[in-house]
Amino acid sequence: MIESDFVILDNFNVPETVQCGETATITADAWNIGDSDQDAVSVRITNDEFDLEEDFEAGDIDAFDRQQVSFTFDVPSDAEETTHRLDFGVYDEDDDLYENDFDDDPSEFSVPLQVSGGCGAAAGEGEVSVVADIVSGGRE
């Protein structure tokens, strides 16, 4: 059975790790697996820890066709060094989340993003300073 209106994401390309304060780019394929052309498809990426909620345009996608989409966002400089979950939802031209016709599964996807690299450290914090004093009376 074929859906009439359903777009999914597939083939995510996620960096192995990203550093705090760095710009991250993720790509994926938006597949129209329905038998109707879809206009003004958009993808929303969210993550509460990053205070991230951004919409990206995927554009018009013909039936049974795909289009690569790219997501670029800044990782906060104070992000926790751990694996974060990025959530993606695919929306139609009316800003409704796609759901399949058979069991109402939403077109939502989660991918892991590993963050590392001196996160949370303010400038100068954690640096060690060594000072030497010359003391007289040493041996000759």
C-alpha cells in the first residue's frame, strides 16, 4: 500500500563529534514516499539543551522523489559534553506534521550528536599559571 501524502527523512550524515561553540552541519534526504507531489515541505530541528528550534525549507518534492536538505546550527559554548539527541519533524505546506495514513505514525526522527572539547570553560578558566621566585642561599 502506498501513502498519498507522506515525507520522511533518511540517510542522515551527522559529524562524529562537534566541539562547543562550533557550527554543526547535518544533512539528510527528504523522501516523498507518497503518490502526490508535495509543496513547501519544511523540516523542524529541535533540542531543548541547545535552546534550538529552527525550521529549514526542503521545498517542493515530487512523488517518489527525494531532495537533500542541510541543517546548520551553532552548538552553545556552554553545552554539556555528552551525547545529545536532535529531533526532526517533517511538515507540510500548512505547517502540519506529516502522519502516515495507516497507523498515524508521525514523520519524526531523532539522531545522536556527540559534543566534546572544553565545554563550559570560560576564557582563562582551567589554565594553570606557574611563578618561580629566586631565593638566595642556595648551594654553590
